[in-house]
Amino acid sequence: MKVLFINAIDSLKRIETVYPPLGLGYLSAVLKRRFKDMEIRIVDRDIKTVLKSFSPDVVGISAVSQNYGKAIKMGRLCKSLQIPVFVGGVHITLLPDSLSPAFDFGVHGEAENTIIDVMEYLRKCGTFGFSDMQDIKGLILHSEEGVKLTEARPLIEDLDSIPLPDRDLLNIPIGQSTYMFTSRGCPYKCIFCASTRFWDNVRWFSADYVVHEIEVILKKYKPLAISFYDDLFIGNLPRLKKIVDLLCAKGIQKRVEFGFACRANLVNDRLIKILKPLKVSMVCMGLESGCQRTLTYLKGPGITVDQNLRAVEIFAKANIRVQGTFIIGSPYENEKEILETLDFIKKSRLSTFEVYTLSPFPGTLIWETARHMGVVSDNMDWGRLAVDSHCSENKILLSQIQPERLLALCNLFEKEKKRKRLRLFWYTFRKFLQDPVWMIKKIYYRYLRVII
């Protein structure tokens, strides 16, 4: 049996091509463990060519909201070739009513167990149909009455039961750096975040599982840096300490740099003490705003601007670089409040930062706000949810500030970013003096290896 997984991306946007689709890697791994005779491929481009050359028995497409329109086109292509096709991922899970006729069905939520049942069914029956698939948990089906969800599938309690993702099938080569997940979910519910709604609650891979995966990655791919792409990697301090202790016991802690995301109110001296043995290259924090009113609107009452500033300072004193991410263009934010965020960035010790305009993703509270404003719907142009541009002509903006003025404000942030980059250059130069061999390796991986 041949299975083709498609990661629906915009291959012209760098931000969508640098991270391998680990979610599909997990699905490949569980299928290979269950079905020894299954042939699997994962692709993100040249779809028509691959469909004809590989001739899959079934196609699964993963899509985020901004690329759902592309996924629909891919689904129609599969249908024209009479290949069964389904869709999964964060978009269809949080907005199941948007299931297009281009797909035979959708997969709702966490898919590792669902995909096994789906493939068992397909091997037995050969086709998909509403009446025959109602007993499979975690599906979104077409019916005469419209879109219907089957019984919800329970979340996987023991994440360690999931095999390591099948990185060998992922199109993006692992060179200087790669990434991994060590948990699923986040205890916080920022109003703009779709990820926390998708996972529903927080579960953790064990420290032993995490360290084993790091060992496999280092042995097989030899990256210089590994980023933990969890929503909140540091959310479980006892587990974090055990991970660090295991890495130290195995002599791994200095062989590779680590990066992760965290939340400012969890940053303290105890965290720095736990992290001290590791080579932490970069920490990313969603600081969101330098204006308390906007910060509370976006993240709730549990975080303050002073906490954000203090967290950046704590990491800077520990010689750990910090990247901050910020959101401007909330519905009730004025120009003065946006400039407060710029002032925060200027006075902070951030190494670098990114600024985005607020995007309303399905499943979030901001989506409901945008729906009431009449700017989104279940059948909209999904490309208008682009996340890599500040104020493009086609992008949905929720701000009451005129687009031209909002763009001018974005340009002020870009000027400040250039100044931060100059400081980052001096940081890199100091690192070179401290560890020239390490920096030469990084230069080789980033530049010379491609030339050679």
C-alpha cells in the first residue's frame, strides 16, 4: 500500500520552507510500526509530478489556515486522478465546517491513532463513505445533512508510546540546526493562539524520551543546534531539570546549542540555575506588547510589562540571547500604545525581535471578534491570513488605524531591528573570541558547505 502525505505550504515563503513537518513524520512512524509493507512519501512541492510517478493509494494533506486554499487545490487534483484524499491539521480541527468537497473526509485533532484506524479501514474496504466510517473516532465526514463529526478520539495519555518522527522522509535537510517537540499543549490561552486550542491540554514526553531523541538526532544528523518548538518548554521544571541532568550525565550538554520558547512570568533565578550547564543559544519570548492595556487584552491578566522587561534582563545577565515577538494592530489599540511597544524594545536588552500585525486564526477568540466585524468567514480567501508580512495589501487587518499609517509604524520597528542586528554582530564577535572552533563550524554549515 502506498501513502502520500502532502505538507501544504507556500514554497516561495522562506518561513514555510525551513521547518520540516514533524507532525507528518510522527504519522509516518506510527504507520511503519503498524504496517510493515506500507510505502510512504512526504512532499511539499511538485505535487502533480509526484502523484503520477508515485501512484499513491491514498493521499493525506496537512494544512494550516493560511494555506487551506492551497490544500483544496491539491485535493481537487487528487480527485481528478481518482485518488482518495483527506485533510488534517490545525485548520480543519478548529473549523470542521469548512471541510471542502475536495476532500473525502477530514481528521480531527491528534491523528496518530486515527490514522491507523483509517488505513485499516482502507485496506479492508478500498473506498471511503459516510455510512461506513461513522464508527471511526476523530473524523470529519460529509453527510446529506452537511458536515458531521464522529465521536471524539481521546488524547494519547502516554506520549512516550509514540515512535520518534520519521525525519528521513522529510524534505528539508538537517544541517546546522533542527527542531523537536518535547510536549503538546500549553496551560495558557492567549486570545490569538490556535495551537493551544488544537492540543486542548498539556502533556509531556518524559525526560528519558527527550534525551533519547536528542541522542538519535546528534548521532544521525550531527546538527550544531536543536530548538525545542514546544509552546512552553520550561513549563515543567522538575522534568526540565531531569533533562539537563541526563544530558550532563551523557556528556551531551556542551556538544550542541539549544533554543526554546518561554513565558516571561516563569523566568527566575531557579530557571537560570537549571539551564546553566547547557549551551543555550537563543530564547524566544512572546512579549506581545509594551503597553499594559494591549498586553492584558492579548494574554490575559497574568502577565505585566514589568515582568517582560525583567525576564529579558535575567536572560541577558546570564549571557543568553533573547528574541522577542510582538503583535500590533489589535482592534482597540491606538498609535500611542503601539509606540509604547517600540519604546519597550529600545530600552530592553533584546538581541532581536519580530513584529506582526494581529491575525485572526480559526478557533481563537480573535477569530470570533473578526467574525463579528464581518471580515472573516468559513469560506474566505485563506491566504489573507498570511503571518509573514506586516501590512500587505491583501492581509486582514483588525486595527482601527489606517493601513498606510500602520505600515509607517511597522517601518519604525524595522529601523530599530537594524540597530539590534548591529549589537548582535558584536555578540557574535565576542562568541568567536571565546570559542573560535565552534564559530568556524557554524560558518561552515551556514555558508561554506553550500559552496563546496
